[in-house]
Amino acid sequence: FTIMPIYGTRPEAIKMAPIVKVLQDSPDFECVVTVTGQHREMLDQVNEIFGITPDHDLNIIQPRQTLNGVLTRTVEGLDKIFAETPPDAVVVQGDTTTSTAGAIAAFYRGIPVIHAEAGLRSFDLFSPFPEEANRKITSQITSLHLAPTSTSKENLLREAIAEQDVVVTGNTVIDALLHTVEQQLPFTDPQLEEIASSGKRVLLVTTHRRENQGEAMRGVGRALARIADAEPDLTIVLPAHRNPVVREAVLPAIEGKPNVVVTEPLAYGEFTRMLSVAHVVLTDSGGVQEEAPSLGKPVLVMRENTERPEAVTAGTVKLIGTDEERIVTEVDRLLNDDAAYREMANAVNPYGDGRAAERSLAAIAEMFGVGERIADF
Ligand code: UDP
């Protein structure tokens, strides 16, 4: 059977890589990888690290691309491939526009859709935008739902998805993380190597969420500048997202601060190593919220809501919104209140055990009558 993973952005590439690997190793399946290129360099960087060479590359990226542009170019590109060589199923991951476009294009051609990281819900259609809508649309046209946690499974059942079509796998991001952290990859930038070995405390920051772009992100920049001034012994590391809208908002306030290091997006191996070095993580990312708890790092999430409540309940993630004052206060607390820090750092990681890809493969094998599922995560 031919299975086609379809992905286009950095987070999808990271989370799809473990699934690609198990499909490639399986004697029952042929794995044909299609990338859309919704992100370009950040996508290629991840494929390279995991040794994945795409079979098809739609290369749809355009400067300042719109969501509708991404959707239409993806559907059009995939449809040509499906017309010539239809796979037996596609796998899409998560909630990007590539992911939903891939699901729609396959569905319209009668090709079954397998959805990895299914069932996450923030319960606010416009936040995160467009991700909440993307994942709900994808769920409606999916044949096999690979839910990362029992919470995400329950969300699907509440939407009347049939229980036999849902498998709880754990999140493949933990498979990718454990595999990568183990390798302890060196930093290419000597400044980062120096920070990592200096023993100084690091605040690792990432921001890119669409609904934070604009004034909220300018506030993040101002908050970082204030933290940098107040904590001269702290090093703030900010791998800046490629999106120019993000850079234009965040960077002006922190330019020239001696203890703020702004880098290009880090290769996955380097980012996860920085994550393991970091003292505190400040982010609006989905994936980072899942990875950091696995490494025992407290995470302050600059969002009002999250589709990943498990780590909030476990106590290792705290939602703090994007208010400048609040960011300064919350970071200050974690830097200067040991009890508050320990409470967050000691909580357990609820997202996976490193066997999510194995469970996904077993469920796909069952779907095609060539294997049996293994016990849920
Ligand atoms: N990441 C990376 N390099 C960086 C920043 C993040 O490899 O400089 C990884 C991170 O480990 C995580 C993923 O990118 O697995 C998260 O991507 P992003 O925050 O862009 O998207 P989201 O998860 O919010 O959809």
C-alpha cells in the first residue's frame, strides 16, 4: 500500500518525521513524501536533520503569502499528483493550512485521510486563527484519527466521531525530541556554544502566532527589553521566526541589548539542545509547549487559551497572555522565587513516551488489514 505523508511547515515536518521513518521501515507500505513548501528553509532544515528526501515538492511559498493562496496552490498541486498516481491514503499532521488543504484535496479524490495530532481544541474558532478551524475541518473528513492524548480523543468523541476510528498514540513530537536530544548536537554558532557552557541562566523565547502579530508582539519586545535590563546576569535567546511581520514587531525594542541574543531559526537539534539548557521558556508555540515539559522546563505561554490543556493541568505550563506587564511579572517570579520555579519544573510530561509513531503505524496497518493496533498511550 502506498501512504503519502503531506506537510509544509516546520512543526509539521518535525512531528511527521517519526511517522515517515516507521512507514519507510515497514515492509507493508511504500511511503511517498509530498511537501508543499508552505515554509521553505525551516522545512528543508528539518527534512535534512531527519534524512528525509521528499518525492514531490510543490514549492508553493510566495513572499507575504495569504492563507487562501496557500490553500489553492496546495489543492491544485496535490490534485495533479493524485490524478496521476493516487496513494492508498494520505497522512496530514496538525492544523496548518497545508494540512487542511491536503485533507480536502485527498477527500475530493476519494482517498482516505489519516490525521496525526487529531482532536486538539481551544474551543474558540478564531483563536488560534486559523488553526482551530483547520483542525475541525480536517476532523470531519478524516478516516483514521491519531489523537495524542485521551483529552484529544474525548474532544473527537464529543463531535460524534466514531470511537473505533480514534487511536490514542501520544504525540510524535516526543519521539522526535527524545531521538534528537540524545544526539547532543553541537551549535554551529560559537556564541551559542559559549552560552550553553557558561552556566548562566537562559530565557529561551519564541513567538510567531498569527493572532499575536502587531501590538501584542510589540509588547513582547518591550517586555523582553525590560527583563534584559532588570536581569543583567540572564541571557535571553530569541531564535527569530522567518516571518518578517514577526521580526518587524519584536526586534526593534531589544536591538543592542548586550544580554539578548537574536538568532535565525535554529536547526531542530540546536533548538532542542538550547531547550535543555534553558532555565525558563517563554513562547506562543504549540510544539514548544509540548517539548519543554518533557525536559523539565517551566513554560510561560503568551496566549489567552490553549488547545493543549494537559500540561497546564499538570502544572508545568502557565498561560499568561501577551500583556507586557504580566510577562515581566511572571518571568520575574520564575527567576527569583525558587518554590514557584520548582513547582513548575517538577511536574510530569503528559504528551508522550516516544512510541507515538509505532502506535500510529500499527493503527494504519490495522486500517489496511495487515496488522493489529497496540495499546493506547
Ligand atoms: N523549533 C526549531 N527551531 C527554532 C524554534 C522552534 O526547530 O528556532 C521547533 C520546536 O522545537 C518545535 C517546533 O519548531 O518542535 C515548533 O514550531 P512553531 O513554534 O513554529 O510552530 P507551532 O508548534 O506553534 O505550530
